[in-house]
Amino acid sequence: MGPWRCLLLLPLLAPALRAQQQQFMEYVERRLTLLEERISQWHDQSSRYSTELRDFKNQVLGMLEAAEKEREAMRAEAESAAVRVDRLEREVDYLETQNPAPPCVEVDETLMDKQVATAKQRKNEKYTKLTDCSDTIASVRAMKILKRFGSASGLWTKDAAGSSEKIYVFDGTANDTVYVFPRMREFTLFSATRKAARIKLPYPWVGTGHLVYDGHLYYIRQQGLSFQVIKFNLANKTVVDSSVFPAEEQIPVFGLSPSTYIEVSADEEGLWAIYATKEDEKNMCLAKLDPGSLDIEQMWDTPCPRENAEGAFVVCGALHVVYNTRLPSRARVQCVFDVSGTLAPEDASLVYFPKRYGSHSSLKYSPRERQIYAWDDGYQIIYRMEMKKKVEV
């Protein structure tokens, strides 16, 4: 076909071409419109998903915060439970002291009079020794200051007769709770009482003259104008026995320790009580106690004065009294009284204690360790003693 024929056909084909172009444009517009609708739908869905995801994130964060709070609450409850368990263990000891019926501690006037009469009948007689102990103190070999614990006045000691390593601490001169540390290490290293067991006594104590002896605590209770020696079993936390001390019109036994009326002491011979009465208020008295029945087996008037005395203890049947001054100075043993008469007073050593902080409120001799547990103005001290043989009269 020649060129002229194509020119003739152009006018005829133009409307058809325009129609096709129009249809194509309409198709493209429809496709673009559909695509825009889908994009808008996707945008709406994406916005909704983003909102839901944000809400979910906030919800998870809230749950995590709540879980953290619950974890902290559970940890606090666990700590509180541990504290309650510790408290419960201490309260069990107290309840054990309450369940058994304590023995009657009322004053039996007839029994007391009989006991006083028997003791006075043997008063100042020469003592027949139970052991072959013939030692006396030569000097203080060493001093060890362990720590500072509790009040200015108090008492700390071990069992004077048993093999236990427990440390018993009586804080103050009037209380009813004894701290018990399992060993010297726990008592020395820890300043708080959280490592200590607590024994709540059925009656409060008075003074610092108490003693732990053969699994029992012998402590002093004041009831009105009279004083009782309470024997307390440390194993089952019960009162085993009690006795009204058969001495009339008692006064403080040590001039520098006005709260102590009876000092219970132990040595190689057994149990002793150091006390004073108005009958001879210048000097001290000494009594031999029966550890089982708390009866007084024998009594002595000693030549040892109360004035400026701060403490005393017994070694091999000889009373040693420690003196000081009201303005604290160097404490010293100035009076020795041997109940068996085997030690001449002039041969007794003048024992000096190293200068310290103040005045001893308690001095507890341990016959199995040959050392003294002292309480000096809140400081706990151990004195190791050098011993020598007695020079017999």
C-alpha cells in the first residue's frame, strides 16, 4: 500500500485511537484508585497494629513492674519470716520456762530457822577439804581485753564445772535475759547479739554475783528485804530449786558494788557464797553451799573489810578479796582468808591487776582454766593467773 493510502486512512483511524487511549487512561485511573484504596487500608491497619503493639508494650511493662514489686514483697516477706523464726526460737525458750510449774519459793520460816541454826552451829569451824588442792595465786600472768559489750556493770563467764565452751553474758545489774554465745569466737567477733541465744529467766536477777556451774545457773533474786538463790537448769529452762538465803539484815557485800548482796563463787572445792550483814557490817562473811540442795553447810566470819572492795572469788578454799578506790586506780588482792587454815595470811601474795578503765563489777574465777573473767566498765577482760603452792601454817 502506498503512502497516499495511509494518509487517506488516518482520518478514519483517529477516532478509534482516541477511544482506545481514553479506555487505557480510565483503566490506569481505576488501577491507581484501587492502589490508593489499598495503601489507605494498609496505612489504617498499620496504624491500628502500631497502637495495639504500643498498648501491648505498656501492658507488658506494667506486668513487669507488678512482678518486680511482688518479687520485692516476697523477698521482704522471706526476710520477715526469717526474723520471725529467729524470734520464735527465742520465744520457745521463754515458753519452756513458763510451762513447768516453778517450785514454791515462799519463805518456810521453820526450815529457814533450822538451816540458820545448823549453819551457826558450825560457824567458824575449820573446814575439812574435799580435794587435795593446795594452790594459791602468785600473780596475774597476763591480761587480755576482748571487747566492750553492754552496760558499765555486768557479768560474763563460762560453766565453772562443765566442759562447755558457751559464753554466758548478764548485761546490767537488774534484768531477766541472759545472752548465750556458742563459743568465745562468736562473742569476740560480733558486736551485736544476733549471734547469741537468749534465755529469759522466770524471775529477774539483782547484782552481779551469779554463777554457771555444772549445767545450772545459780542467780540471786531479791524479794522484798530477803534474797533468794535460784537454781535454774540451762538444758530444759526450768527452775530446779530455790532457797531463801538464811542471813538477816543483809547489806551490799562490796563497798564499790552497791547492787551486789550475794556473790556466788566456785572453786576446786565446790560452791561458795560471799555476803555481809549488819551484825558485822564492816567485814564479809563466807558460806559453803551444797550445789544440790542449796543448803548452807558451814559459815565463817572473815577479817576482810567491805570498804573499797570491788569483788571477790575463792581459790582452793581461800577467799580472795579485790580492793580499789572510788577514784579508779590499780586493783589488788589485799585480803586472803583460807577456811582450811593451810595458808598463813602473811604468806599470801599481794596480787595486783593491771590498771584499766574503772572498777570491776564482777570477777569470776574458772577453776578448770585457772583464769578470771572480769567485767570492767563495760569491757570484758580475761586475767590468766600464775599459781604457787600454799605455805602451810
